[in-house]
Amino acid sequence: MAYTITFFGSKPYDEASFTEKNKAYGYDLRFYKGHLNKNNLILSQGSDAVCIFVNDYADAEILQGLAANGVKLLALRCAGFNNVDLSAAAAAGITVVRVPAYSPYAVAEYTVALMLTLNRKIHRASWRTKDGNFSLHGLMGFDMHGKTAGIIGTGKIARILIHILRGFGMNVLAYDPYPDHNFAREEKIVYTSLDELYHSSDVISLHCPLTEQTKYIINDYSISKMKEGVMIINTGRGQLIHTNALIEGLKNKKIGSAGLDVYEEESEYFYEDKSDKIIDDDVLARLLSFNNVIVSSHQAFFTNEALSNIADTTLANIRDFIHQKPLINEVKL
């Protein structure tokens, strides 16, 4: 009997990419649109593994239910794992694996796209010209060359981003609790304290994991230390930014613009078509009202190459689990 994998929160592009890659494996793939929750746990019955994405949550109750249904493996088709209770997974006897890097280029390039769009107000220019308004008033930007970018976290994505920004002629300040000084010498960047990064950066981009230490790393206090008119970009995790603090910073002009591909309460909205409904999240609605804010639906990863790599790595993780090989992408406490 074929090994059975049940997918939650799946979209047509997930089904297409995994079905194509599964030709080399022959697993029994079952796709469900709904996010994993206690009301649809029954769908995991008869499954050997369950595969979830960023807006599916696996808390203790869910994990116990999966284990009771015979599930032995939870495969994340994403890099982050803050949506999984790892202690509860271990207690339930469920192994957790992830996709640590599917396309760092995709996210880094999207980060730059947000920076350039906000700086040169390309989104506003496009809205105007469609209405026949070809005025340049209010569309002034600045040269990226010579400005200072502050990069928080210097993993794979951030390193590619830094290389791109250095190509623009930007100065780069970086913060990471584990600085790589060889990388700093190669790219001619400076590791510094968070306070100095906040104080000196024209653009700040977040590329750190979400942990207890980094939750709300952008807050009232940190914003108060920043330059007037700073641009903030977040393609990491929504809870890196305290959204109400961000809104206050936008209102008082401390923050000049913000590009958000993630939002701390995104699970009810992102990846879904809500165009025929009123947005009842007042905070999100307020963010969308600013013409100097771009909110996108957690799409920085969304390239052909990334989807192919996600499917490849996820199915390889499952294969290694089945054959009791070392799990290089296992997530442990």
C-alpha cells in the first residue's frame, strides 16, 4: 500500500507542484483546502504523514489528535516552525521536518522590489496613470546609492539581499547575535548593535526568525530610536513587528513607508480571496488605508523555482523518514 500524505491548507499550485514531483515517489497524496484544525482532524485518519504550511497551527491538542489517528510525521512545506508546538510533538511521538531553504533568491529579490516600489512610489504612479493622471506631484523618491540599509538577521536570504544592496552602492549595517565576520569583510558591511542600526539606517529590513527574543523587535521603543522617515520592510514573520506601534509611527511620520509581506494576524486573510467581504480586522484595514504602505499576501517565496524546491525537499524529507535515514531537516527542541 502506498505511503499516504495528507495536505492541509493546499492551493492549486501546491497540488500541481507536488503531483509533478510525486511521479518519482509514488505516494498517495490527499489535498484539502482547509487549514489544519480540531474540526478537520478526522481527515488525517489513515495518513502516515501530514503536510502543512505557515498558516496551519499544530498545538498540543492537534498533535495529540494526529498521533491518535496514526500520523507519525509532520512535514512543514515552509522554513518557519513557530506554528508547531515542538514539545507536544515530541510527547506525541511525531517527528517534525521542514524546508529550510527553498529559494532565498526569491525572498531577497522580492524584498528589493518592495524597497524600490515604496521609494519611487511605483504603485501610486500606476494607480494615477490608469485614471489619466500623469502628474509627478507627490511621487518624489531618493537615490538608494549612498544610503544606509539596516539588516536584522544575516541568514541565507539576508546575505543575498545584502549582496544586491551593495551592488546599488548602499552602506549596510547588520545585526545578528552570531555575526559572520568573514562575510562582513567580503561584502564590506559592518555588524553593529541594534541601537546603532536603528539610529543610522534609512531602510530597515527584517530577516530573523520569530522567537521569544525577536517577537515585536519593532515596537514603540525601537521606532523612537529610528531616523525620521525610515522605511521598514518585513518579509519574515508578522509578529516581528508590533502593528499598532507601526501604525503610530506612520501617523506621526517617524516611519516614512512600510512594505509588509507578512502580518501578525494574517492567517484569517492571507492566501484567501476576501474581495467580496468587508475586512473586519480594524488593524489590517487601517494599514491598507495608508498610501505609503504596501501589504502583500506572504508571496515573497512565490516563484516557480521555489515551489519546485519546496515539493522536492518535502518529499525527500518524507522518503528519508520512511527509510530511517538521517533527517537533515528535522526540527528538534
